[in-house]
Amino acid sequence: PKVMVSVRSGNSSQVLKMVLDGEVDLGLARSLHHPEVETESLRDDPLLLVGRPGHPDARKRKVKLEEVESWPLIFYDRGSSDWTLTNGLFRRAGLLPNVVLEVEGIEACKRMVLRQLGLAFLPQLAVTRELKGGKLRAIQVTDAEPLHRSLDVIRSRHRPLIANAQRFLDLLRSTTIHER
């Protein structure tokens, strides 16, 4: 109550810069470690291969990575940790993914998948509602390691949190505990 929260978005490196420059008190980032910030993992947030249930390639529940290689895939945020994890999955197996579209961010990627333009590896947190509602289907890749990364909260090691920021951090902690 009586607290104004301002939310700014960006990829993990942009969020790190905002925290380091003192533009924000707290940042939410993916698997980020830097000597100038304290990092606290809030929860695991794996990347899931998802597609529309009506998409021909999304009919199977379990597949091998070699099958996925030829599917129309949508990637997002080139150079991000998610992009690197997804690309590395194929590279380690000696495969080249069939990337038919690259978009700026997670939400744009999800919208393209919902329009049946392809399939994508998306964060579980970003697709929970669509999976529960049957708008998207998760497909397990049986012969590859799961793509895990954490959702972290970061803050400067050199600036103490003001009381309202500390209360917001406590709220984040309690919310993620209940969602697990």
C-alpha cells in the first residue's frame, strides 16, 4: 500500500546494467552472476519445447532431438542465455536447428507459436497458463538434457535496500515459494 513500483524490462545483461548503475533497486534475471551484485535464486525455470496442439509436429508427447532438428523452430533474443542454451543443445548433438523465425523476446515468440508458425523452447513460467488451458502442449525431448536455468533476483552489493525494496523482495520470495 502507498508504494509506487516501477517495472522496466530488458534482457539479463540490460537488467544487470540497471542494477549496477543504480537505476533500479532490484533486478530479475536468468542465471546471472557478477562480483558487484548479490544473486539469490528464486526458482528453477526450465525451458520447455512447446507447440500448438493442432500443429503437425506437436502431436507427439515425446521425441528425439534429431526429429526436432527439422521442425520449424522459433528462437528469440539472440545472444541471451536462453538463446545460448537452446542453440547449444543442438550444437552439442552435432545438429543444426531449422530456425524459421527469430524474434525479439519471449512474449513475441509465444505469440508466433500460438499462431502455429513453429515451435519453440520457452520458459515454463511464460507458458504455464497456456499449458494448463490447452493452448500449448509441452513436448519432451527424450535424448537430450533438460534445459535448466534459474530465475534470480539481483541487487547491488554496495547499496543497502531501502525498506520498500526489502518488502518487495520479501514478497517475491514468498510468492515463488507458494508457486513451487
